[in-house]
Amino acid sequence: MSQHFSRRNFLKLAGLTLSSLAFKPAFNFAELEDNGPLIRIAIDSSKSLSVYSQPDEESEIRFQRYRDEILPVYYEVHSDKKPKYNPLWYRVWGGYVHCAQVQPVKVQLNQVPGHLPEGLTAIEVTVPFTQSYFQRKPGEWTEGYRLYYDTVYWAVGIEEGPDGEGWYRIQDEMLDYAANMDYYIPAKHARQLTPSEMSPISIDVPPEKKLIEVSLDQQELTAYEDGEVVLHTKISSGLDYTPPGESTWKTPTGTFHIQSKMLSKHMGYETPYTNYKDGAYVLPGVSWTSFFEMEHGVAFHGTHWHQDFGVPKSHGCINMKTDEARWIYRWSTPEAINGQQETTGFGTLVHVF
């Protein structure tokens, strides 16, 4: 459906970039709540994304967009031009952008709860991005990770943030709790997931009747129940690359079983975005994670940093559309235990070839 924006309004919305908001403790996305479809530029911070005159990567390049800019979308286009394996383009102000390096986002501002129950509460970011802060000493706030739409975290409390409003305190399994390494985000920027959104599905199907196959050649995943296809989709597996001194990024082939599930997983390094070098691998809050190869930590999981499914893109894991990773997480065994950071067991058979 087409959306109507004046050039002035479009530029105002598109101006919500990292640089223009860097000095505000909580970004104000209220003006974007009712502006129709939006995309976030998800390109690496060292690069830029081209806006083309036509939905064709061989057409004229009009100008560039940069990481975390938010663009309203007029409509989607399925093009028969290049790249043919991934035909989705977005019509934006001034031209077209390919879907590969953008994330569709929404703005939902949430009511701040007065308190949280004991234990871990699952929350999902509902704005294009939100800036987290550490508070290693009372009243001393320092920037942490930038957290993105559709990513999931475990909250352990509500406390007053640097703007005087309620902020979620997030417990990250990679960081040292004893050293006060929890971080905080505005509570209005995330919603609490309900138990029904995380609970197992297809529980009437015997576990031995479930099977997941991954074709690396076709970049496809197929899930079966008793031989019947219940999910067939494009994925992005590991790149055929071995960094100097590191393990290969190529997804291993063979027969495996899902052995660990984590609703939220911090992948890569600990260093926050404000300090890391371009190209570093820092991904807190990777969602709906189901590990099937434990030696190298290979998993199915949601993907908020690209939509380039159909070609290898990862460091070894199986990148999936977030909704489909959620489905695998809930459908497969072992059944994840709500309110627990990790569930382990000998679960659904996975065949990678």
C-alpha cells in the first residue's frame, strides 16, 4: 500500500540517525508511530547503502544511506532485474533500495510496568533501535550496546534510568554479573513476551517424527513431521572462509541433534558498539536460538542484520527470518523452559548436506 509523505516530512524522519541522536539518553520515536512501513539501514558502519534510480542494481545510483537511518517505505517491488535470487526492493524517497541490508521495523511505545516478578522476564525491543547504558556506579551512566528491533533479552528489574524514567535492567549471559555488568534500556522501548508466545507447538507429534534438513547448495531449510513438509524456506549458512588463526565459518555437514536452546544469546565479542572496530562481531540479543552443533556453537537463530537469504552470509550458524527461527525454537525438541536462560537435551534430528 502506498504511503503519502511530503519531502519535508520524509527528510525529518530519515534524519533519525546515529549521529543526530547520539547525545540523548533515550531516543524519541513517537513521531514515527503512525507513519506506515519503515526500514532501518543495517549495513556495516564502515559502509553505505546505495539508493538506485530503478529496482535494479545495474541502474543509476542516486545517493547513499548509512547505518541506522530510518526510512519510510512507499511500497514493495518484486523486480526481475539483478539480483535475481532475491527480488525484493523498497521504494523510498528518491529511488529504490534492495532488501538485503535493511531491516523492516515498527515503532511501538509501551507502558512502563511498576515492577517485574522474581527471576527472568523475556522482553522484545519494539522500536528500530535503542541505546543501552551501563551503570557500574550509582549515577554514572556509560553507553553500552545498541539494541535492535525484534531482538530479545532477559530483564531482571525496573530501575530509574538516566532520564528519570523506568528502564529495564538486562542480564546478559556473556557478561560478569558479579562485576555489575548488567545494562539498561528504556522500558517504553520493549514489551514483555507472554508465555503463550514462547511455549512449545506441535506437542502432539512424537519427537522422533520431527526432522530438519538443511541444503547448503540450495540455501534452504525444510522441516518435516512424519515425512510431511511443514516448513520450507530460504536461509543463509556459513561463508566458506577461515579467518587467520580462527575456526572455519563454513557450516559443518552431517547428522546432528538440537541440544541447547536459548531465547536470547549474546554472540561474538563483549565490546560495546561504541568501542569496537569496523567489522567486529558483536551481536547481543540474538533471538530464538537452537544449537545443534556444540563444538563450534552452530545454531538456527533469528536475524536482524540482513534479509539476504539464499546466499551464505554467516560465521557458521543458520541465519533465518526471525518469525521462522521462532517457529523452529517452539516446534523442535528439547522443549524450552520458560524463564530459564538455557534448556539442554537430546532433541530434534538435524541433517545438513
